[in-house]
Amino acid sequence: MSHYNFVKKCRICSSKNLELILDLGEQPPANSLLQKNQLEISEAKFPLRLFWCKDCFLVQLLDIVSKEDLFKHYFYMTSASKPIVQHFQKYAGDIFKEFLKEQKNPLIIEIGSNDGSLLKEFKKLGCSILGIEPASNLSNIANGSGISTMNDFFSSDIAKNIVQSKNASVIVANNVIGHIENLHDLMKGIKILIGEKGVFVFEVPYLIDLIKKLEFDTIYHEHLSYFSILPLLHLMKNFGLEIFNIQKQSVHGGTIRIFVSNKDIFKVNESVKKFIQLETDLQLNKIEIYKKFSLEVKELKFKILNLLNNLKENNKSLFGYGASAKGNVLLNYCNIDHTILDFIIDTTPIKQNKFTPGTHIPILSPEKINDKGDGDVALLLAWNYEEQILDKEHNFRSRGGNFLIPIPKPILK
Ligand code: TMP
């Protein structure tokens, strides 16, 4: 049984001025795939609701499932995704060129280092590396492949221990800051580790992409914060830190890479002003945009369901493609279960022969849709890999199969 609590104040500014903007219902944790013998047992489900802080403008969950339950054993493995591995190769090269090439044996620390895919690239470039990763299955894999990794949640106490031997030249954290409940302790730890001149670089999915492309399925219990720049300015200021550059990246449905240092160490890039202007122009500091988003998500649910029901009435057999966490949110929110989708295919061996949480759809290996395989329409739950997947599955499409892309507007391809 998972532990759960509801917090009543904003994660960044502690304000109690919080507005509910979207309710996705009670859902099981999105990565809690089931074994066959668990199907009859009742599943733990928790409210999945999005709130907006009227004071610092952070969009966030306040329904918190304990981090031990979510992250001590983790299904998502970075190296399983080729596009992410390619992204990391370029990422390490860019950071090295910009900040490290003049330094002798710089130390790179990664928070939430997963299986060590990014640190491996820094190691190849001659850097010292240290990963911090709470999932024991992943830190074992990383250590086994020579990527030195501490199996723990990052905290300011851990930072104090590490800094006794060396400061970090660069700390990286990708797709993990949104998972951390105590952002103040995180920043305290960063501040300790970067010393005077180090840099903190992190990537987070961008709130504007979430809103504009209706990526409601990226909202799940693991993701506690949905960042824009405005609230981050507030957070950094508390620690005498400054955002000195922001770059847009295309991964994970639209991401921003943010560069942070102590104040006045680097020249502040024009991009920072541009992002602030963009967010002010879009009125992320007013409730209306969130109300519109919420309404559009509700409409999208019915559009997806209508299309699936029409296909079923026309005797099409339906299946899902990619048993991603976001897929599970979409399935649970739209009530799409094993009576609608016959199965879901996924390339990840540890997901195969398990069942989706809440909706109990069997997950199978991709052999199901080779030339002779069954299934007419594939609901693309891993829409972030649309290009690669449609390319890869040209046989399925050329024999008359279709993909249903669910967001931002359901279409058949
Ligand atoms: P992610 O968005 O969390 O990376 O999840 C995507 C899921 O889709 C992951 O379980 C792997 C799966 N997948 C496939 O099954 N085939 C593919 O070609 C790709 C790119 C992903």
C-alpha cells in the first residue's frame, strides 16, 4: 500500500492561494504495471489534480504519493530510448564545449542519473562523474557499467558530504526537478555543490507545450511541478542564484534547458528576457489560460472516445502502441480499458507480459504487429516518438493499418 498525503501550500512560495485547474480523477500511479496474479486485487488509486499558485504561478500537484513508493524501483530506463540517447550525446558535447574544455578533470554530478546514459557521455569526454539515483535497479545497472552512482535521493545533506572532496563544475538534472517535492532543499544542495563558479543545468518539460499541445497525459503522480520560468525566477532568487540562459529542446513533447549559476558569474543571455516576455504575453500569470486548458482537455477526452467507439462499431480491432506512463494516464482518464484495446505493444522487456494499471490491458512484445500480425488501428500512447514509430511500422501501415494520434487533436494516420 502506497503512502499518500495532501499538502496545502505552494512548493515554491508557500502561498495557500491555490486554485484547482484540472481534475483527472482517482488514478493508480502511472508506472505501477501489474502482474497477472494482481489483477483481482484492488489497486491503490489517488487523486490526480492540477493546481495553480496565484502568487508565484507554479502549476503543481498537491496530492503526493510517497517518493519511496514511486522511485525506489523504476521502470523507465533512459538507454531504452534511442532518441534520448542521441539527445544526451549532443547534450554532453555542448556542455563540455561551453563550460568544461578549459578545466582539468572537471566533476560532473547528475541528479536522477537513471542508468548512467548521460554521464557515460561525459566520461568519454574525460570528465570525472558521479550519479545520484534513488532506484536501486537503475543504480546497479549504472555501477555495473562503470558509471559511479550513489543509490539515494539527492538532498542538501548528501551535497555536504560530496563537497568535502570536491565542488562540481556542472550539475545536471534532466526530467527530475519536477519529481522533487522539497525544491528548497534541492536548491540548498545545488548551492553547496557548485561553489562559487559551478553551473547547474537542468531540463524540464515546458508548461507552454503542455498547455498548447494539450499534453494532459504528462500529468501524473511522479510529476509534482510543471514549470514555466516565472516561478523558477522566484525560487532561484531565494538562493542568490540566477538563470543566465534558457534553450528550447524538442524532447519529451517540448522541453526547456535552463542554466543557473551564482549571480553575476555569467552574462545573462537575451533568451531569459524573451521567455519572460513570452510567458507574460501568454498570461501565464492569469487564471483564464488554465481554465481554457481544462475545458479543452475535457473535450479532447470525448473526441478520443468517439473516434475509438466509431472504429469499434466498424469492426476494427484496436490496440495500443507504447505502454508509457503517459499512456496509462490517458487510458485511465478516458476510461479506455481491455474491452476497447485488445493489447498494447512495447519494446521494453520488463513491461512485457504485465498489465496496465487501472485498465488491465495486456502488454505484449512488438511481434504482434509484424506483417501477419493482428490489429487494425494502433492508439499511439508514446506520441512523443511518433516520427520514429510510424517510420519503423511502415509494414503495418502499408497493409492498411492506421495509427490514431490522440493529442492535441485525435487523427488517424
Ligand atoms: P516514454 O515516453 O516514457 O519514453 O515511453 C515510451 C514507451 O514506448 C516505452 O515503454 C518504450 C515504448 N516504445 C516502443 O515500444 N517502441 C518504440 O519504437 C519506442 C520509441 C518506444
